[in-house]
Amino acid sequence: MQSHKRRFVIGKRYRIFLFVAGVLLSEASLSPSWPQEMSDWYRFAPRNTAEPGEIGMQDWLDKPAGLHGRIVRRGDKLFCAGRAIKLWGLNNTYSACAPAKDLADKRAAFYPKYGINSVRLHKYADGTGWAGIQSVESFVEFDANALDRMDYYVARLKENGIYVKLSSTFGVKLGPGDGQYVPYMSEFGQIRGNRLRTGHGSIYLSRELQDLQIQQIVNILEHANPYTQLTYAQDPAVAVVELFNEDSALWFGVMPILQKVPTLRERTATRFSDWLKAGYGSHEGLVKAWGSAAIDSFENEGFAGEHLDERNIAPAGNPWFYDPTQLAGSQAHKKQRLFDTMLFLYEIQNEFYDRYVQAIRATGYEGEILGSNWQAGRAFSHYYNLHSDFRVGLIDRHNYFGGARRGLKPGTFDNASMLCAAGSAMLSAGMQQVSDRPFMLSEWIHVVPNEWGAEGPAIIGAYGMGLNGWDVSYMFQNSDVGGFSDKLGGHPWEVTAPQVLGVFPAVARQVLRGDIAESDVLARRLVHVPSLHEGQLGFEDRAVQQNDVKTFDSDRVPAGTLAVARCVVEFTERYQDTPVFDLEPYRSNGALVSSTDQLCWYEGQSELNGYFTMDTDATKAVVGFARDKACTLGDVTIKPKCRFAAIYVTAAERNKDIGTSTKLLIVAVARARNTGQQFNEAEDELLQPGAGPVLMEPVEAEITIRKPGNPQVIVLDHDGLPTGRGIPVADGTFTIDGARDKTPYYVVRY
């Protein structure tokens, strides 16, 4: 692997540790390689009108959401009224899930214009005030006014054809009145503000916390929304219910809870000891199986004096200990202990999820359910956790790209592009797709100040939702104002930044219309869950995680396979070795060509290089660093004349293609920066954050459309409305130029 690609694996950071409240993105001092000066960049000034213009997709959404009944799972697809359905959306979090009613109206009108047909209501009940709709007193009770605002918002989203996913909390945070439910509440620490955090991993060890989490979900599902006249359980606009956000019994949280909370340590050790005794019969039998060195082997972590008869052996461990490298090396003396620990934790996680699902179904809810959206290291612990989620329903995962780099000086960040390495970074989350289950990526985005955000929706839309057959996407943000961001960097995650949301009129069309054929070729990694306890996996699994930024790979099915075929994990009934997937037959003329022949990924030679092309009946596109490359895509040729851009030619109508449409939409987006923003591009260093208004980098390209007729190319404004200005066309060829036209949008009329 070349050094620049190796940095893809080890250099990604999610949190921008230097991010301070109100810090904004900025305008860079350009390197000499840039062909245009910042003086060519144009101010992005939409009115954020919900008027459809030429880009609007409101008529693509059936209204109200749930008009044709529930979304249901059949095998690895989601269906509604007998037709496959894709959900393309974003997150609202905390109190943004219960906005003021005028803001609810704005969002519900604005989102459909950009093809957003679903919203993940995330952490809507994570706390009080800014943190959600909980009452001051309790985790399981709701503030009446906040709940009313959420009810209204859900009803308005539904009315406009937008489904919701319910993702209630990020950990159980107890209120002052919750001591009645958790008698040992004080062992978790002290209430800060009006909530006590119980910590990651705690819910898997505490029946009381499980019961509270279940009761909170049941309370919302049984609540009758006065604006829809339905309970949330009855409402078909509720597409998915999520059990628990970003946690696992096999992740790092369990061991600190065992160390910190005496009641849970004693209970869990008793339970684990009884489980071990059922398997090994006696302490002597346990020592024979584990080896004497495994007893008291966590003494440094505070677990000493262990004896099965004392029922004090705790399931201590975490993904570092479970890693195959450690099991064969520093942890070899407690290998069998750790395999037993993983199996035990997997079983108690399943028990919790089973109870939780049963309680949800008892409310009358018949929609989709998912477990959690986290992974647990790699190899054995990871596949136990993935299978636990598989047992619940569809598979959901999170991934991010960009952010600060570990070990570099303050102010620097990761400004690489995903395009240099096929299947890398966020797309590699697809290595966790499971056969016979729909797949969802419910949190993902380029973390600012990474500048290449336009490539994110392009890659996930084409290779994830398209070629690999993913079913649901929610880009991550905390909130928005029902329009584009008027400045960048208020949050590290901004879906409504113009370089991100700006490509939605093309990408959402491609996704919702199903322009890209899903691959019939399956690259399978075979996992037999009972064999995990024996240390048998059948391939080398690779996972690198730095907080929320994760990269996945394997030896027999490399991540690059995601660029050519559908990658799945298949849980098998017996152990089988995973066959090697050979990428070489898919290499042609310097590109990885998809099995459908519609996508070509040209990998780069540096972190700011590489591009892909899309050639479907209804959408043609060139995305990335393709300056001066004439890309012939059937009857359309796109030749970018700028360093980087996402350039789309797509049929505007829902049931048309390039050949039959009388109206083609052109979307051309590159970077965006704040006015006054300054970068040291060579060092990936943010010098000045700048402020609004946002400036857009102009895109220049020569486009030829070989189609009968006399086309007119009309410049659109930033809301997608015609300006009355045209571009000359000669023999189907014309040039778009953002420096001249000051827009990312055009329409070609026949």
C-alpha cells in the first residue's frame, strides 16, 4: 500500500479539538496549483424558498408519508406498497427534534425540495431543555410543551411526505426522581445540572436501566399525537425505531462500569460465575480450561481474589484484549477466558434486545426495528456484536471523515479526499452490510473544515445507495434553520452547507429513481457465530477506529471491492473459509469498473487526487479531480476545466431518462468557504475562520449532449429558479462557467 493510502487508515480524526463555539470556516490562501484566484468565487445567496423551480423534488414524495402503508422489510430490501423504497435524509438532534412551530413549517417545506424523504429524530429524549423533551424529574417522563412541539413537527414532516426514525437517547441519563427505579443510582456519581450520566456499557449490566430505556420508548409509542390522531406506534410515517445509540456490551464501556459501580460488579460477577460453573462444573474445571494464569489476570484492573465458588469472577475485557493480535500475543495466557467473556456478553446483549423488541411490539408497532449502530473492535467481538444487531432487524452503522489529525500541531486538520482510494473511509462502513438485511448509514459526513464535502453525497449515493444496495442514509447534523447555512463552521457537521446540500438535487434524483443498478455480484465474508468461540473466523478482519472515524478492510475481500461489487457478511450454519475476491478482472484503463459497468473509479496518486464517473440512462456525472479529462458517458461528454468538482447531468423528472426527458438538470458544485477564510493548504492548517457570506468555488466544464432537438441552456439562480439568462449551444456543446454565471445550477430544455 502506498504511503498516501496508508494515511487513509491511520490519519483520520473525527473531533476537531480546536473547534470553539462560533468558530467558522474560512477562505484559504491558495496554493500555486489553483487555476483561479478567490476573486472568481461567487457569493452564495439563496432565498431558501420552498418554491420548486427547476430543482424541486416535492412531487417525488408521496404525501402523506405512509399513504400506502408501512415500510416493511423483505429480506435485504425495504418495501412500501409492494415497491422497493430508499430513504435519503438527515439528522435533527436534541431540541431540534421539537422546534418552534414556525421552524417546523420551514423545514417540512424545505427538505422535500432537495429530495429529503426521511429525518432521523436523534436524541430527542436525551435530556431536558436543549437536550430534548424529557421532564426535569425523570428519564421516562416528557415535558408537555416540548412533546407538543415534537408532535407538531412529526405531523408536518408526515404531511410533506417525510418519514421519521426514532432514536431517543445516547445513554441513560437519570433525573432527580429516578432513584425510585435505580436504588443504587448514587454509585454512578453525582447529578450535574439535572442529569446523572450512567456511562457507556452500563445498560447491558443493569436490568433497572434497561427497564427505564424500554419504558421511555413505550411511553412515546403509546402517546397519541394530537396532530395526526394516531399513536406513534400506529403511525406508518414512523419508519424505524432504534433501540440504543452507539453502544455495545463488547465495547470499551463495560469494564469501567464494573470497576466503578459495586452493585453492578457484584451482580454481573455472580451471573458470569454461574454461567461459567454451568459450563465447567467447578473451579478446578475452570482452571483446567482457562489455565491458572488466567485467574486474577485482571488484577492490575482491580479484579483480584477470583474464585468460582466465591462467584466473584467478572467478565472483564474490552476490544483491545479481544483483538486477535493480542489474543495471540500479550493476552495469550487468558485467551480462553476472553473467548468466554465475549460469548457471555454477546448473550446478555441479546437477552436485553429480545426483551426490548418484545416490549415495542406489545405497543402495536409493526414497523422496522434496529439494535444499535456501533461496532466492537474487530474480528471476534465485532462479529458477535454485528450478529446481535442482525437478530433484531436491519443493520445500521456510523462513520465520518476528516477532522483533526493526531500528533500534528494545533490548527491542522485532515483535508484529504476519499477519492484517492476506492472503498476507503466512510464508504468502508459497507463492509458491515449483512446478507438478508437492509443496510443503513444513519450518521456520516465530511467533518469541517475538510473542504471536499461535495464528494460525500456523491460517493455514498452512487456506491452505497446504488451499487451496494444500501437502503437508508441520514447525513449527520445537529440542526438547521430550514435553509442553507449562511456561514460555515458553526458546527463541525453541516448538511445544509452549500457544498453538501447543493448536490442533493442531482444525487437525490439518482438515489430515489434507482438510476444505478445494484450489483448482482456478491463479495461474501462468511461468519459462523459458534466458531467465534473457538477462535475461527476464516479471514483476517481489519478495523481502525479513531473515535467516530472508522476504516474497515479484510484480506480476502478488500475494501476496494465496494467500488465494483456488493459486499456482505453472511452468517452461515457451519464454518466455511471465505473465498478470495479478485479485483483484477474489474480493472480497465486505469479504473476500477463496477460489475454493472455504470461506475468507474480512477484512484489517485495523492490525497487530493482521484475521481469517478457515472454513466446511467438517467444520470451522467464526473466527481473529483478530473480537470481536462474528457469523460464520454454514453450520449453525454463532460470535460471539467477546474481542479475539483461534482458535475451532474440528470433527467429532471421522476419517470424519465436522458433520452426521453424534455428537461435536463445540471448541478456543478466544488468547494465553499467563508468570506475572509484563510488556509495554509500545504499544511492543512486553518489560519482564519472567516465569516459569512459563503463563497462558492466556480465550476467550469465543457458539456456535450448528443440528443435530437434544439436545446436551450438556462442559468438558474441559487434556489433553482430560472434567471432568464441563457448559454450559447453549438452542436449540442456548451460551457458552464461558475465565475461567469455565478451559480451551481442550470437547466437544459428541449
